[in-house]
Amino acid sequence: MSEKTSAAKRAAELRQQLEQANHRYYVLDAPEISDAEYDQLFSELQQLEAANPELKTPDSPTQRVGGAPSPMFAAVRHRQPMLSLRKAAIDLKAEGPELQHAELIDFDRRVREVLLKAKVDYIAEPKLDGLAVSLIYEHGVLVQGATRGDGETGEDITQNLRTIRSLPLRLRGEVPPLVEVRGEVFLPLAGFQKMVRDAEARGEKPPVNPRNAAAGSLRQLESVITAKRPLAFYAYGTGVSEGWQQPARHRDVLDQLKTWGFPVSELIEPVTGAEGCLAYFEAIGKKRASLPFDIDGVVFKLDDLAGRNELGSVSREPRWAVAYKFPAEEAETTLLGVDFQVGRTGAVTPVARLEPKFVGGAMVSNATLHNMDEILRKDVRVGDTVTIRRAGDVIPEVVGVVIRSDAERSAHEARALVKLLDECPVCGGAVAKEEGEAIARCTNGLSCRAQLHGALIHFVSRKAIDIDGLGEKLLALVIDALDVRTPADIYLKLDAAKLAVLERMGEKSAENLVKAIDASRDTTFGRFLFALGIPVVGETTARDLAQHYGSLEALLAAAEADLATEHAEKKKERFPLLQSVPDVGPTVAASIAHFFAEPRNRAVIDTLVKLREDGGAGIHWPAPKAAAEGALTGKTLVITGTLPGLSREEAAALIEANGGKVTGSVSAKTDFLLAGEAAGSKLAKAEKLGVPVLDLAALRGLIG
Ligand code: IVH
């Protein structure tokens, strides 16, 4: 045997032994060899690979220590969309288990109705609070790992995923040519707590919860850093496959995953009917606190895979599964103080500073008190013991004061009331409340530094005017150093020379930023409207307004005309022009009209769109395409479900080419619903509102 072939043989042997050891240690929790033996085998393999670089393979255990930093994560289009889960909520206020768990019982009823069965088997799985990933194995070797992203497209994080010890780089046993395995990457609590301590020791901001810590670890550009994070993985399903006969039941899929070498949670159990689901939910709730990782609820999945096809999915959520989350967790701690924060729209929010407390899977040291009325209503005082509540990703909140004895009551009463604000804590401006609103706002607009900073952050953000490289810190700098006072000043006051002298900027980055600013002048009307930051106008509404009016002049004219109707008795009669835009109701319409009626806003808008030669920022967008004339002129349509042989975009183009308009949600203003296969809630809503429903053939008939 030549030296080369024997080296190759030895390397393969070592890889096999090391992966076996990894599997025993990280998946089966039953190590067979000592750490020292492992290290010895590992360094032998490292040396072999260093001497014979052609022997390095992507499935080598040496790849688990991380490699060269990747410049960026490439986009990965999922071959099968990664769906999300429909949620059912517990109603703790309802009386008796039947009403408390009504949503879960409903889920089971719908499943039984579709499958025409009296009892249904489910698989109950813990809902791990981490990140869903997709792993592609070709002939048993991990070739690609990606994040879920938006379900359609994720990011290629293969290098980082390889560092997770319990995740097999090569499948065991018989393997198909292609299989996609899906599961959750998460950070066990011990690892999370260590990350918190390490960050604190370095004087850095610690991660807020295990989920964020796991997400941050996976998105490291340097996999060497990811390798140091004690991430874990549980597999819970498969995606695309070739040459593999999917078994009949989910429990068999899980068994197959175990055989291939994946860790599968030991907490997973088959259950029967809604009663079985509830019993499991109760039991795991009791175990929750002693688990080494955070779970935020339970997932119930139909066991019968053929039945899953019958049930299908509605708006990216399968009807054969449900996430049942634990109710929000509460804890007691001490109120150390109350600060007031001012947001982009001037909203003044009181924030409770708390003695740090671990609740709902995260360390909480700040909680919202919502608004000033809440402080009065709850009568919280600095020094009080308060109950705080935290559910999932929701911002923690102060529930109320804990008073258990007369002594506690007198201690509470001896404390000073929280001083409410009558002026903005940032700019000193007047704080006012709109009629019927609970939130007080600083009335100083962009003259308030907090509002200015927030407005600029929003203006440059990706979905708005999209200026890459102008982050929060840099915006704070240009406000102070370069006298930026409005979004228009970004175009008028920033140039390469001025930017280059700022802290942590160089000539090159200043030039790049100026290029990005320049490029952003060429935008769309929808982005421009969104960037203005009109309160309660999100991306979709901005786009709808842009489509409806086509030009700024037309929108301004409608907003102005509508002001006269502001005090009409019936809500429907207020702002009738703006309310004729899809999805715009009285509140949104009022906000739009008031925003454009404000002279300060108009001045900024004028400067933004004025030509550069006239001293403006020169923001512009393509003129609207003249609406096509056709059978659908004046008609508004909504598309739902899967259309045979036509993508949603193609269907929308077809409708627009015939003069129609396409919007996102069904309302009384919708003329037709174009429904394909697996149409769900939109179809139900259309039927309820009496909106005529068309299939593709009927639409084609209509337009000839
Ligand atoms: S199944 C249709 N199983 O929950 C199936 N997901 O809301 C979708 N998750 O993106 C995924 N534990 O990050 C599934 N046992 C489990 C899960 C689980 C946590 C997460 C996952 C997913 C999200 C869906």
C-alpha cells in the first residue's frame, strides 16, 4: 500500500472513531472513551490532514472547531418551504378546564372533522425556544445547513452548524441519496448563564435570553466563535428527500432520525385525543423548571402523515399541528426606579428599573409600565415589591404591587409617589395626550433629540429609504457633530470630507456612505411614504397609499380635503377619501391627515423631494404606470391559496394588466377573492362578508 493510501485509510478510520465517540457522548449521553483518548485521536487526525490537505473532508470532525471567517451568509432557497406553527392560547381567566383549553380542543375537533375520525393520535413534542434549521445530507454527508429565514429563503450557515457536536456530519446506517432534516438549534441554560457571566466580565451587554444568544452564536461570521458556544440540537422532522420512502407515521420518522444518529428529545411522546394532549401539557409543565433547557410550550403534531396531506396548510401554517404555549411567567422583584423613554413618534413610556430577576427564560432588569395612567392606576412606588410578567418575545411588564400585610401596606404608603412628567425628559418640550389616547407624546417633533434620532434610524432603515452603513451610533454622531436636524439634512449636510473626520470613520468608509446616500435618492413612492414615519402607517399601508394615489400631490390633496370631515359624527364619515384606500380605517386615516397637516412635516417633505439644483435632497421615484384599462378596471381583488400553474406574482400581473388592483386582505371593499387550493382564513372571511369568490378559470372567463 502506498503511503498516501494508508494515510487516507487511517484518516477515514480516525474520523469514524471520533464521530462514534461524539455520538456516544453528545447524543446517547454514554461515553465509551476518555477525553484524553478522544484528544489523542483528534490530534492524530489533525496532523494527518495538515500533512495531506487533500484528505480534508467536509464531514471530518476537525471541521467542528470552526474555520476561516466567511464574508457573508449566502441566501438559500428552501426546496420545501419551512412552515411556522399556528398557536393556540390558554385562557387562564376562563372557568374550568374545558373553557380554559378551548382553543386546543377546537384544534383537535377540526382535525377530527377533516379526517372523519372519532379519536386522533398526536405526537407531543416540547417547543424548544431556539432556531429552526434545515440540514441537507447528500449520500449521508452534511452538505448544507441553513436558517429558516422567512420560510422561503434562509441563510447558509453550514460552517457554523458543523461546530455543533451533537449534529451528525455523516449519517449512520443506510442513507438515501438526499434527505433534508429539520430541527431546532438551542442553547441549554447552563451555556446561556455562562455566556451572560462572560459578557458581564468583559463589560459587554449580556444576551437577553437563550434564544437570542443561540441566534447570535449561529450568525457569527467566524465559525471559530460559534464553536466555543455550547449549542445543542434536536431533530424533529424531515423536508425534501430522494430515494427514501417516508414512513407512515411521525413517530417512525423520529425513530429513523435516531437511527441516522440525530439527537431526538426524550420528552417526545405519543398521545391520543385532546385529553391526551392536555395530560401531556400538565405533566411537562411540572417538569419544565427542572429541565436543562428552556421550553416555551408544547407542539402537538398529527402522527399520521397521510392525514397531514388531507389537512394541508393555511397561510404558511399547517392545520395538522399546533403550538400550545405556557402562560406568561410571573415573578416578584423590587422596583429600583422609574425612567421615561421617548420614542420615534414622541411617545413617552415609563420604564421600571428592577432588581434583576430570572423570569420566563430571561434575566429581566427593565419592564414597561406602558403609560403614565398605568403608574397611577397601579400605584407603584420606588422601593415596592412588584410582580413582573414575561411571555416569550413580549416586552416584560409590571403587573402590580405586592402587598401582603399591614406592615407592607404602611411601608408602601410611606414611599413617595412616582413623579409624573409634564415635560419631555429629553428636550423639555410640552407633553400632551390626544383625546382618547392613553399615550402621552412629546410635542416637539424633530426638535426633540430622541424623536430626531428615532426618526433618522427609521428613515434610513432597509425597508424605508435604505441607506446602508448609517447605523444608530453614526446617526447620533452626525446629529451632534454635523448638525443634522431632519432626514433631509442627510442629503444636504453630509459629504465625504465631513464624514471622514468622524470617530471610527475613514476616507474609504466615508466615500462608501456618500455613495449609499446618493443611491438612496432613487427610490419608490411606497418606500418614501414608509420612511416618513407617519404614526401607525406600516410598510404595507405605505405601499397601498402609494399604489392608490400614484403621486405625492394626489395623496396630499386627499389628506387636505379630508381634514374638513374630521369631526363628522360617524367614524365612517371621517376622512372618507383616505378611508377608501384598502385597509385604511378611521384611526390610520386620521394619523395620515394630521401628519400632512403639520407644517414642519410639510417643510421636510418639500426639501426631500425638491430638485438638487434648487437646494433640495432630490429624492425621486418612477412615475406610476398608467393603470391598464380592462374588464377589471375599478375592481379590487385579493389572492389566496395556491393557483394551478400560476404564481401569486403572475396572477397579480394578470389582474393589473386588465385594470384591476390587488390588495393583501379581504374587507367589505374587496370586489372579488381569487382563491386557489388550500385557501383558508381569507376564504372564510370573504364568504362571511359576501365577497364573490372566483377560481382561476372564472377569472379567465371574466377577462376573456
Ligand atoms: S415543527 C410545521 N417542532 O417553532 C412545522 N417546531 O412556530 C414547523 N419549534 O420555526 C416546525 N420546537 O423554530 C416544530 N418540536 C418542534 C419545535 C418547533 C420549536 C419552533 C421552530 C419553528 C417554530 C414554529
